[in-house]
Amino acid sequence: MIAMKRRTFLQVSGAASLAWAADETIPEYRVVSSFQPAAHPGMPGPYPGQVVSVHSEKCIDPESEKVDAPTVKEMISRGMRALTGGKDDADAWRRFVTPSDVVGIKANCSGAPGAMSMPDVIAEIARNVIAVGVKPENVYVWERSQLPRAGYENYVPAGVQLHTAGRTAYDPKTYVECNFFGEENTRSNMVALVTEKLTKIINVPNMKDHGAAGVTGALKNIAYGGFGNVARSHKNAKTHTMSFVGTLAAVEPIRSRTVLNIMDGLRGVWHAGPFSRNRKFRFYPKTLLFSTDPVSMDRLLLDIIDNKRKAEGAVSVWHHSMKHVQPGQGYSDDPNIDRFLREPGHIEYAAKKFGLGVYDLQKIKVKRIEV
């Protein structure tokens, strides 16, 4: 059991670079887990500070949003071999999974069908996992209640299991407890599938804006997708997403079992995320990112989203004042309205408080591949 006492972010991390965070108050978190960390936890894994970026103009048609499956297959093959130095696809994937593993593929479907981990990407990952000897019935594609909207059953290999983490699908013995705003239920319990069955997790986030956290990337996908009762952290304009995301992602066994992150950037959302109710806020980076380091991956995502917002004349993802925060529905249509005070600092916090990866852009090595 680990208790995190109330203190300022600067005292916790020594992160003088986040000057605007000096007045942030970190809530008191009570982390309860009987799981011990692995000798070599999956995050940041064997390739800290390394990201492979694979781009292809052929991978998706922005008009129809139809994905070219053979191109996605090649992108994943090139990305995995570049990340690992594997001599072939099987060699690359064996660095992360073995035939005896039970593998969870953590999709992101909160904005489905307009924004989600694309079915062709999920299916190709599942095929590669099966190809190295994992039984199809030991491969789980999982998400919370939004999973049925994604249509993965029409794409994944036969035998692969689709798991919806509903309201009762949580482990009562593994949780993070914190009272944010006087809510009645102060516990966020880990998805039972993670604690009871999975031995390895492949995290498949999207490239998405998020009104509270700044972006929804690898950290937020595995953190908020791996626990229940998480939206309570951003109930009010001032949220606690900055500290909550990293706190959740660092809990065992999620930290040790999340061995690979593949970010689906075939299409993305640059405003009004994590949903995609207004198609005018979608964009098409046509890119897949590969890393064991969720922090480095998300640090690149911050610039991708912010650069797109700047190009569209929208307020920066780094903007942190009440000037643009307005209640109501305006946020869904106006990129210069915020619902919350954005907290992109959650990525640096996760790096410096929990050691979940490399945040400094000068220390992140990006290998770019064109397909």
C-alpha cells in the first residue's frame, strides 16, 4: 500500500520547467495493490526515449475514411522491426510476447465510430500476436462500455475475445482511492481482466485532443481505460487530471504488464476530444507511432495536436487560464472555448514523479519511416 501525501507538484518532482504548475495541489492518493513490480517493468520498457514514426499517404482516404489494410500491415511490420532491430516480424514481436502469454490489446473507443483505434490496426496487431504462438482465445481486445460501437468483431481473427469492462468488471482489491470533489465513491478499481488474466498488454491509443488532460495519448488510454470511476477527476473547471493519469498508470500490475505502445494516428481529433461528434475537428496524420515509452510517445503527441490547433487558429493545448473556459455546449463547436483548464503537464508529471518515460524532447530519439 502506498500513500501519496498532499504537496505541490514542484516539491514532488523538482520540475522547475512547469512554472505554471507551482500552485498545483496534488491530492492525497491511496494506492492499494498486492502486485509487485517486475524486474524490468513494461513502462518505460527496453527502449526508453525511443519512438518510431511510420507515415504513409496510402493508409487512409480522408474523404471516405477507408483504411488500406495492406498498407497498415506494412506500416506495422516496418515499425516493429525498426523499434526492436528484429530480423523479421516474428523476431520483433517475440521481444514482447511468448506463446504462454495472455495478451490484452487496450483499444481506445471512447469516440467510436468517429474516433477510435482503427479496426484494421487492432486486427493486424492481433494477427501478429497469434503468429508468434499465442492462442487466439488468449488474445483479448478490451475497452470500457464503448467497445461494442467499434465493430472489431468483423476484423479480428477468429477466436480473439472482445471484452467490455462494464460496471461490475473491476477488481475490488486493486484500486486508487482519492476524494477529489466530495464525490460519494472515491475509489477507482482496476479492470479485473488485467489483474486476473492478462500477462502482457499492448496499448493502442489514438491521436486525440482532450479538454481536461490536454491530449488523450498512451498514458491516459492505459490509465483511464484500466480503471473504473475515473471521469470524476475532471468534474469541475479545475481538474486533477495532471496527477491522476500518472498515478493510475504506475499502479501494478498495469505498469509492468504494459510492454508496448502503438499509437494509431491514421486519423485524429484536434478539438472536442476525446469524442468526435463534429467531423470538422478530425484530421489525418496518416501515422503510426511505436514505443515502449508512453511518455516519449505522448510528448510527441502534444506537439502534433498543438501544431494542428495552431494551424487552425485555435487556442494552444498549453493554454492554462480561465479566459477561454466556458460551461455549456459551446466547446463542441468552437476550438477557442475550453471546458476545463487543460493539464498537458500530466505527461511530464508521470515522467518525473513515477519514472514512466523520457519527457525531454532533446533526449527523445525519433526514427521516421515512409511507406
